[in-house]
Amino acid sequence: MTHVVLLGDSIFDNAMYVPGGPPVIEQLRSNLPDHWAATLLAVDGHVTKDVHWQLDRLPSDASHLVVSCGGNDALQCLPVMTERVANVAQALNRFAAIRAEFQSTYREMLKALIQTGHCVTVCTVYDCVPGLEANEQSALAMFNEIILREAIGAGVGLIDLRHVCSEAADYSEISPIEPSEQGGQKIAATISKLLVSGPSATPSVGVYK
């Protein structure tokens, strides 16, 4: 049996944001072939370093790991946006330190994922959230650049959620930073197509190295 495990944060653990509707894990199970299984280990609120804790709970028959994290790491840095600085160079230096810390944390997470010996796919952080300010989008781009760089360098699979959840209806009315039922279905369908059919089935959002 092929067994897909979802790790990360509330992008996958979104049940409380789609009351009355199926969460991502149920939508994924509906998209996968009958002989495939899917388990949710992602936890709402977790950051990149928490994926190590989730890995300790991997099912013994896991075969594919799909991770969506980084969004909460970015949220933790929001207070920086209101800090006073003397000039632009000082602001850029502040962001450079944040970037370096996230890159180190993300790289260590990828190493742990790869060491399991399973097929690994990671996701970028979507940026079409309704009401997201331009400066927040710019800061988020920094985190996505690291995810892309590290994923390509490590040779793991990649899903760019910025292309998947591109409409306002893809986000929950309860919390706009979480996927709605529609957004969750898009995410689940993309994961299924990439893992079952290969990257050629989703050329704009998935790449295997």
C-alpha cells in the first residue's frame, strides 16, 4: 500500500476552518486511488521546527511525505514590520537575519525528511490571501524564495501553492489565511495528481527532481 502523510501546519490541518465541509485530509483521500492511504500529522499553529516532532509519529508504512510549513514562521515575524529603523539598509539587515534563521531551520527540516528514505514533497506558502498588505506580500516572498531554493537544492518534489490557491474563494471565511473547502479541494487534487501521475500532470505547480 502507498501511504501519504501530510505534515506541517493548518494548510493541511484545516478542519475547524471548514465547518460542515470536508478538510484537506478527507479531500485527499477522495482523490487518491483506492489502494492508497493518507494520514494527517500536520497541526494547526505549528512552525517549521515542529515538523521534527511530527516525524516522530510517522506510520511505519509511510511512503510519501508532503509538507506545508513556513506560513506561521512568517507570521511570527510580523512585529518586525512595525519596528523603527534609521534607514533602509538597517531594515534590510534585519530581514537578512530573519532570512538566515529561517533558511537554517528549513534546511534542517529537509534533512530530517530526506533521512526517512521516503518520497518528499514540499509546498510554498500561498500569497493571494484576501486583505494581505503589499509589505506583507513582500516579506512572504522572502520565505518562499528560501523554500524554493532549498527544495530545488535538495532535489525534493515541489508544489507552488501560490498557483493553486489564487482566488478569494480559496480562503476560509472564518480565517482568511486558511484554505476554504474550495481551496482545500484544489490542494488535495494537486497533491494527488503530482504523486499519482507525476509532475507532467501538473506542470505549473509540481516538479520532481
